[in-house]
Amino acid sequence: MASFQIRKYRDEDDEVVKEIFTMGMIEHVPSSFVHVLKQPLTQMVLMCVFCALLASSKSFLLPVLAVTLLLAGVRQLVSYLFTSYIDTSLKEDLSSIREAYMERKDACFWVAESEGRVVATVACLPCAAQPECLELKRMSVRRSHRGMGIGKALCRTVADFTQERGYPAVVLFTSVVQTDAQKLYEHMGYTKMRQFVIPSLEGRITNFSIIEYRLEVQEGKVS
């Protein structure tokens, strides 16, 4: 098993950090598509379209074709939503990681390096909604380097940084489809605080929710 080390971000890491983030987000498109298909509203619409066309056309091929096109449209919508989020992130904090994290008070960005190659990222900064806490962000590990304990080490790095800076807790937000991430955070001692649907039309239609986790890091409580 290859060893790894965690270090602070350097400017020459910029492109590979953006690549890891982008690939990590794109991985969630298939599971998000499945999530949408499992929703009662989606299933009802598909069934109604199929039955209506079957009854009106007396043809089995037409409703099958229509449902196939609808499924393709849903898949395209999910892909578009993730692409939009990626583009927005690359234009916001990831457009200048040094300015957003390295030069900001009580914020930092780290990478995990294995055999001279950056294979994972994580960051933290004061949480906008809960300024008394730091927020873990941009956690992503290359698929080829998962199962090595890198994610756990990155979580500990953020927890230690938070404790050193005198904050009582780390908070983070992850999506309902990121089940592996949820298992990692819960294993590291994070507590699920709430789950809420994304406050947008697309979020309500797809019932796509976000989960908030919190980790207390006072002395003796870091997992």
C-alpha cells in the first residue's frame, strides 16, 4: 500500500486540485440520477405518460420511446445541475485558493500527496451560517487512492486545526447521495444535525437534500 503525506496547498497544486474536485463531483451524477428516479413524483410522471400514450395511440412503441426520452432528459438535467455547481465553485473559492483559504484568517487548504502526486484535498474556513464554528469543505480523494485512510487523515487534520484555533466544533454539509462520505464522517465522530431539501425549484422537484454534520473538538473529544 502506497504511503501518503498531508501538506498545505501550494500554488503549483492549482490545476490538479481543480481536477480532483471536478472528477469527484462528476462521480455523483449516476447516483443522483438513480435518486431522482426513485422519487414518487418522477415515477408518477413516467407512469402517467406511458399509460396516456398507450391508451391514445394503441401502440406500445410510442410510450416506450417517450419514456426513454424523458429518462434521457432527466439524466441530462442532473448532469447540467452538477456541471453548473462545478462551474460556480471554480469561479468562486477555487478560482483563487490562496486568497480564499491560505491568506484568510482561521482558514486553510491541504492536499494529500502519494508518490509525489496530489491525490486528495480538504479545506476549512469560518462557517458563514455558524461563525463560531469552522466548516470542512472541498473534501475529495481520487478513486484510485481510496481505502488507504487518506480521508480519515484529512478529517483529523481539519479537526486538529479547528481545535488549535480555539473553535468548539467543525461543521460540514454533504448531499444525500454521497453515502461513502456520510459513512466516513460518522465513523470519525460527526453527528448528523439535520437534513433539508435544497431551497430551489430543482431541489424541491427532485427531493435532493443536504445533510449537516457537526464534530465537537474540545479537549478530549476529537475522534
